[in-house]
Amino acid sequence: MFCRNCGARIDSEAKFCNGCGVRTGKNAPKISRIAVGVISILLLAGGGFGIQQYLTNEAPPEKPVIHESVAENRPVTNDKKGIIKASQEKVYTILTDSGIGSGFLFTSNGMVVTNAHVVAGFTDVMVRNNAGVEEHGRVIGISDVEDIAVIEVAAYKGQKPLPVEMEVTDVGSEVIALGSPNGFENSASIGYLTGVDRDISFDFEYEGVYQIDAQIAPGSSGGPLLDAETGKVIGINSLLYNDGNAIGFSIPLYSIHDSLISWIENPMSASAVASVFGVYETYDYFDWLEDYDYEDETVFYYDTEPVYEEEELVVSDEYYEDWSYDDEVYEEEYYEDWSFDEDVIYGFDEYSLWAFVENYRNYYEIALAYEDFSYVSDMLLYDSEIYHGIADYIYEISGQGMVFDFTEQSFLGAEIYDTYALVHTYESFDFMNAAGEWTWEERSKTYTVVVDEYGYYVISDIVND
């Protein structure tokens, strides 16, 4: 037997030629019918190129090059752990005198987006990053219709913001909610987008919002909702419906993008921001003096020097018998409801009394919600019976899950005396006890208001009539 390749004699039972090493034809591999069938399937599936190389034993050509333009159009995907870690650096805790919320960096010039209800009534807030560093922020845009607001933080200028998605996200997409739920900062929860185009009217108009099952809670408001695949911001977490199974709602970013940009390009003034909700009008019952138009009102003069200087009320040490206006002398009876001692103003008027009591009611609701007496401690006469009574009550209800939802407070009138005033109100609220039972409560109350040693109103007693 001779080799068909080199012609050398080989043994009939040999598998290889001793001269050139080529496999003999007797034992060469054969392609079975089954193998042919498999090859056909691979060809239909696009795998024919590899089979052809096996059969022809030819060197494969170079791998085709993917054009950069095509690659750039494809979404960049990351693992969820990497997305969360990178995004948390641009997610913040928003702090105000009334509570906390969340926000995220929207532009490279230091603009942070949050919910309007997080910063309602405030022009200046504190913004804390994931490292615990606090920076001053100024609200430059807010709406009382859409639950959105923009905060300018000068310290964040030049930082790269979170990427945003300007298209509708599909139901079933995996999402990540970031923020500070219940004050637990730098939290992340993963879930799915379970609904779209939900319309809800609750203090604000929420139109076409996303429904999610990712866990959110009070404090999550204003935080970003991310697409878990791309890491882009698709919404602003805003609402929680908690009736059995908790359902969250997020405002789609694309739907309010134009409003956010308009504020960034044309910031609102501090007075315009404060006027949207008017909370400052009741937060400090003497703030109204700062905006008082003295030119249109009576101004008293003493020795030709104005009483009002630089919009601050100046009280003279001199007795007021020589005050005059338009050459007319005012009698001492004008001051019968006022007394002066060491340049501190002591006096009552219905406007400031009602503003003070209304302000107390607002802070009392916050104190009950956060179970923190400090919110109202400085509005009560120190060491009085009502001071200790309110402190003990807040301590007693702490941890029981009770809910107080104040619904109405009406001013019924005031009785003004030399050293105190009585403010009469009608109040109602919805109350949920520790057993989860809701009731509607109403009260007629009388607040006794006095002036402390520093000249500020404080409450010395509260009576249910």
C-alpha cells in the first residue's frame, strides 16, 4: 500500500504515513447524515460561516468592524450596583424647618430638582450630599400646580449631573428609586414600573404619572426614579398610596422638563417664590413689618426724626406725649393697649395674634407628625402647665403610629387685655388612633397669649371650650 500524498510504501494497517505523516484514506473521518442535518440548522441560524471554515480548513477573515455611529445610538447598560453607586453621589437630602425630602443634580450649573411640597414656603434650604456635607441652596423655581421645584446650589456648579430620559418608559421596566425615605439617607430600592398615564389630584395636579412598586416613603419625595438598565432619570418620586400594598407614583421627567428649564433660564425672585404658597406670611408673626409700606400709612415723628428707619421699628426711650402728626397731638389713649419697658414693645392686636396662633397650629401638626416637642417648645410659656402638658402628650403618643390631619382652623375673635389676650378658634382634624381607627374631631378652643421677657408672644394656656 502506498501513500497517496508522497508515494511511500506504508503498512496496510497503519493510520498515518511514515514518510509525510498524512492520515491514510482508510481511516479518514466521514460526515454522517446526522451531521449534515445539524450543519443545515446552523446555517439557517447564521452559523454557516464557522462550519464552512471547518469543512474547507481555510483561515477565517478579520472580524467585521462595528461603526461607531451605530454603537453610540445603543443605550449604555451597567449593572445595578454600579448605577446606584454612581448615582448616589448626585442625590441629596433637602432640609427645611418643616422636614426633609430628596433631590438630584439636574444640570452642570448646580441646579437641583425636587418636589414643590418639599420646599413649599421656603426660599432658602440646606442640601446635604451622600458624604454628609451640607450646602446652602436657593429656591429659584416652584409651582403650586405641578409638584416640582428647582434649587440653585452654587457649590455644585461644574459637577456632572445625572443623565435624563426624554422618552416614555415602558410598563414592566425595572426601576431604581433613590432618596431619603423616613430620613434614612442614601437609600435605594428596586422594583418595576407597573403603570403609566395615571391622573391624580391631591394638593397638586399629577397628570400622566408613572406607577411603581419600588419602595418609597416620606422623605423619598423629590428623589430620582432611574431606569435600572440605562441609569437615566425617568421620573421624580412624589406620591405614596398606602392602603395594604404600598403603591408609589413618579412624575415623568420628560413631562415637566420644559418647566424646569424655563426656571433655570429665568429664575424666580425670592419674593415670587415665597408668594406661591405664602407660608412665610404665618411662619413669623412679625414678618409682616418687613414689607410694610410706610409711605402710605401714618408715620409718627419725634423731634423731626422718623420712628421708622430702614424698615425696622425703632422705639424711643422718651415718653410719647410729644408725638405729633400733621401738627395734631395724639392723646395718651392711643397707647392704652401698649406698654413700654426697656425699649421692648409689649402689645396685642388681632392681626398678629391670629397669625401667631395659626402659626402655632401649623408647627403643632409637625410636632405630632415627627413626635418632636422642640417644634413648639419656644411658642409655649416656659415651665408653665401647658408647656409640660404638651411635652408629656407628645412623649406619650410617640411610637404608636397615630395620625393627626388638621383640616380647618377658623378665627372666631380675640379679647385683648393689659397683660394677656384670649384668642378664640374653631378647629377640626381627622385622627387615626393606635388601632388604625379613623375619627373626625372638632374643637372650640381658647388660647391665652402673653408676652415673654423678650417681647415675643407665647401661649400660657389652651382650653377646650
